[in-house]
Amino acid sequence: MTILQRDDWYDIARDVDWTLSYVDEKEAFPEQWSGIGPVPKEAWAAWDEPYRCTYRDYVSVQRDKESGAHAVREALKRANLYDRLDPAHTAASHLHMGATCFVEQMAITMQSRFCRFAPAPAWRNMGVYGMLDETRHAQLDLAFSHDLLKSDPRFDWCNKGFHTNEWGILAVRNFFDDWMLSCNVVEAAIATSLVVEHGFTNVQFIALAADAMAAGDIDFSNLLSSIQTDEARHAQAGFPTLEIMMKHDPERAQRIFDVSLWRSFRLFQTLTGTSMDYYTPLEHRKRSFKEFMLEWVITQHERVTRDLGLKHPWYWDQFLECLDHGHHAMHLGTWFWRPTLFWKPNAGVSRAERAWLNEKYPSWEESWGTLWDQIIDNVNSGAIDKTLPLTLPALCNLTQLPLGSGWNPFNLKQWKSEYKGRVYNFDSEISKWCFDIEPERYAGHLNIIDRFLTGMIQPPSVEGCLSYMSLTPDVMGDDAYNYRWAQDYRDYAKAAE
Amino acid sequence: MASFPIYGVFQGDFVPHLVAVDTDDDMAQVAQAVAVHSVSRRIAPKDHRPFEVVVAGETVPLDCKFGEVVAEKALDPLDFVIVRYAS
């Protein structure tokens, strides 16, 4: 019997649909999950994934990937490589594992929703591969972290993190609860597949894998590369979805894009901006976070906008401005509130690192250097207590990140809205706009400050907060190098005398 | 007498802090309560330089009771109260 070539049967297999007769279309595909709005059913027939994948191909390729990833893992398990890594770099892997493993888990649900509620059969078919991809990613993170538990209890947060109320986890969970678990498939495809995965995490994984390899963390680099190849494929689901939305409901498509771009960028700044500009050992830095953003993310965004007819978000100038500041603010904040972390941040402001920061960000000294100078004086005079917090920073009711962390100290300004008798505060005009156009979507959520004020955190103190966040002494954040970097300044001051 | 949460900003610092102040406190006490989270931590101390407090864009006398300022400026909980070195 002759076996048909893939191209002979592929379009029939991937695009089989049926006319419902026993159930109403709107009951089978309720608006709250499909989210197609005014787009006519026929329009979805044009949904066409930019690549081709059959189940047979998928299984074969994935089997090879799994074998490769686990072969490297097994080989390195016995080499105790992790114990010889730079502590600044290992912070990036703790942060990554704790913050993303359960996002992969949540993505399984999102992809399953594509399988069930997507308005095009080809999209539902693709969702199966996406669902299997995300299952693999979550399991890989857990397996690799489990291997490293013997070296560092922080890898337990790969599994534990999302079951805690640690503030950073809460920010990540809040975003993905919204854009993966609670929204309809049209929103999820634009916000998650297109903006988050294609726009940010796909390139982030390439950069992080390269940095990890340069830092000698072959295991982590291997893991990231294996995951990235899947992301690059299933993230493509966003393009055909956006294309159809731009034809039939362009305003809504633009709004979903604009909101998710800002929200995911703020998270990306926090997770990747700090890693690239402060945690990656200086000798291994290839480019700054801003350079990376401009070269990879912004260029790509401009290509998408041009190809699909999107406009730049109204906040584009502020977005570009934020590239110079937001992650520096987040880094200073995370380092200062380091007991609230489950990783040990590198201050990253030794004299050599500071020179690099000033070269890459000409306004760094004026905006951030003066604040670090006081911290350095405190470290060098033994006043470590002055480098630790006595209270909580103000937090945004949208991003869950500190107010003031979207800009520099010279632009700190209150942005607030009142909705149904409650006042909400925001880290920027942009976050306030996101809330104001869809208040019901966000209203009611309590950030850490709200929980503190409503008595959910007991005792009402920094210690109570740390306990509420499940932070125990064995994982609680502290300076990655035990403040040795500050010695640099003391030596310099002595030499100058 | 009642506790009232504010977001205290010390000018020049990058982030506001959650600060609980009492409506019976005078604004000098409010200024101290805000400053303790920034001055000598990320903001260089300036010996003997007095503070001043700005609420809703206006400087408020230091001997004024915070409760009066709350009423006069119609402050919401978690509104910004800005403290700075007097020029």
C-alpha cells in the first residue's frame, strides 16, 4: 500500500471541522472562552499556522530533544559543576526556576483551552502540540531543579514558589492568571503566544542560554535551549490570530497588544533586566539589557506592527524612556529588600561594574549611583542594618511591582484611580490606563500592601511579611558576594588619601 | 486619634514607603516617620537641615496636626506625602 505524502493529507487532517447540530454553536464555544466577538465564524477558516507539524514528526523530534537534554543532564549530574559556578550567575537560575516552572504549568491549561475553544480547527490541532510542549517544559524544570537540590535548597522553589505569597511570585502569577488562565483564547494567543512568547521569552531564552554557557553553566544553558526550540514553534499561534483580528476587530486587537506589551515588559525588566545587567558576571556580558531590547525586541515589534497593521502603543515614548530606568529601579529595590527574595542578588555595582553601567546608561550615575553611594558607605562602615528595610515599598495594583520602579527618582509621581469606592495606585500612567479601560478585570485583587492593611499578614511587621511569603532562613536572599564588592570603594578611598 | 497609612516619599529616593502615622501626630513627626526609611539608607544625611512636607502640591506647616491635613486636603489612605530637605 502506498503511503500518502504528508502534503497530500495534511490540510484535511489539520483542518477538519464539523457543523454542530445537537448543540448550539454559542454553547459549545461560549464567548467567554472563545472571545471571538464580532469576528464572523467563516473568517476563522483563514487561520493558517506559519509552519507545518504532524503528530508523527512532533513525537520524533521531541524524542530526540528529550534524549539530548537528559543526556547532558546525566553527564553533568556527577560533575558537580553547579558548585563551581559564580554565585551571581546562580541567582539567575534560582530566579528563573522559581518564577517560570509553574508558568509552564499554567501554559498547559492555556494550550488545552486552545484545543477546546479556539474557533479554528487548525488552531485547536496546534494547541495539542503546545500543550505537550508546555508539559515537557514544566517537567524539565522540575527534573533539573531536583538534581540541584543537593547543592542548594533554593531549587525547591521551582516546585514551591507558586504556592507561596512571595511578592515577586505574586507579580508573575497575577500576570499569568490573567493572560493564561482567565482570559479567552483570542486574548491568550495575542497576549501570551505573540507578545510574551514570541516577543519576549523566545529571545530571552536565547540570551539567557548564551549567558549561562558563557558563565560555565552548561546544564542550565542546555535546558533553556531545549525549551526555546519549542517556544519558537508554538508561539507562532499568535500571528494568524492577530491577522484575523486586525481585519475584523482591529481596535480590540490593538488594545490587547498594548496592554500585554506593557505588562509583560515590566515583568521582563524585573526578571531579565536585572539578570543581564547585574547578575551576569561582567566579563561575560555581551550587551546591556537596553541594547538587547533595542536589537531584538523593539526591532521585532516594529516588524510585527508594520506587517500586521498595528500602530505603536500610545505610550511608545514612555516605553523607550523606561528602558533606561525601570530595571535599574527594580534591581536596587530587589537588592535592598533582599530578605524578601528566594535568591541571593548580586549588587553588581563594584567600581568596574559601575563603569560599565555608566557607559551603557549615561544617566545611571545621576539617577542610581547617588543612591548606591549611600548604601556603599553603610556597608563599608559596618552599618548593614541601614541597608535593610524597615517597612514595605509602595506597590502597584496592576503590575504588583513597586511604585517608582518604572522610571527614575526624578519622575516619581502618584498615579491613582478610584473604582467602586476603592482607591488603586499604579506605578505609571500606563499601568493606570490599563486599569482604567478594564477596571472590572483587575478590581478586587489585593496586593501585598492591601493584604498587610487588611490584617491578612500577621504580625504586621517585616518579619510577619517574610513569614507570609514563606521565606525561611535557608533560602532568604542576601548579598551574593557577602558585600566583598564594596571593599573596592574602601581601597580606592584609602589610596586617594 | 487614629492610625492612617500613607505612602511616604523622601524627595530624591526612588520608591515610596508604607508608613503608618497617627492623625494626632504633627507634621514634624510625620516627616521623621517618612525620612527614617530613606535618609542614611539611600539618601545622604544633611546634618541640621530641617525637613519640609509637601501634600497635594503644597508645603504644610510642621506644627500642623496630620489629622487636620487629612481633612483639609481630603487625603485618601496611601496618598503620597512628600518630605524633603528645606532649601
